[in-house]
Amino acid sequence: MLGTLPPIKGVSAYNKEFISALVCFMDVDFLGFKVLYPEWLFPGGASTERSDPLFETIDSPRLNRREFVTWYNPFSWMMAGLAVKTKIFHIHWWTYYLFPVIFTAVAVAKIRRKLIVVTVHNVVSHETNILDEICSRLIYLLSDKLIVHSDVNKI
């Protein structure tokens, strides 16, 4: 899985609960962001949160957590796609700002014949524009399965 976990913001609260449920049944190999994106770009201020209880870390022997992906290092994007050891590569799609990172990781994993599963957090983005629509469609085209949060969100 590629996404964010505490203390990085993004979709960390969702991922924390999702992974907490998964580790009850299976091992989870998590590839995370070391640095999500520049602090000035984060609309809510700092991109990390250390005092909110939702942002406590997960402690499980079934979780293999590797956080090395950064927005500024294209080699880390490629390494994310190469680091996938399982048949399924599950990514989280929530903002087009991360398109180069996610697209690169997914493309590398796809070349390696990994099944791509995408959880779509914002079918209609908060920053809706033509660039967001193009980036989202490209990610959807590369995916083998899409997960949305309700029937209304089905594409």
C-alpha cells in the first residue's frame, strides 16, 4: 500500500483505521511518504500533526512500514513501484498535486505486472479543474480496481 500514516497528514486518519483493521487478518507492507509536499502548499498549515490522538502511530508486528517517498525525489517515486513485493499494489488517490509521484510508482508497478487497486478519496476533488480531471482519469486508467466510499461515487 502507498499512502500516508501519522504524523504525516493527507489521508492518514483513514489509512490508520484501514490498516488497523487489515493487520487483524494479514500482513501489510506499507510504503509511505517521508515528506508529502512542501509546507507552503499544505492548505491547513503544517503537513504533520503530533498532538491529535487520531495521529498516533500503529504498533503491530504485522505492519511493515517503510517511509521513504518524497515529493522532491523522482527516484523515490520509482523505488516505490519497485518496492512492491506483493501481487497487489494499493494506492490512495486524493489530490492531483501528487500525480507525478503516484503515476510514476503505479506505472513502475504496472510494468512489473502488479494488480493496481486505487482507493479514490475525492471523486470530485476540492480543487476541481481540468488538470485534476486529467490526472484522475490517467490514474483510473492505470488501475485494475477502484474503491469509492459510496454508490453515488461510482464512476
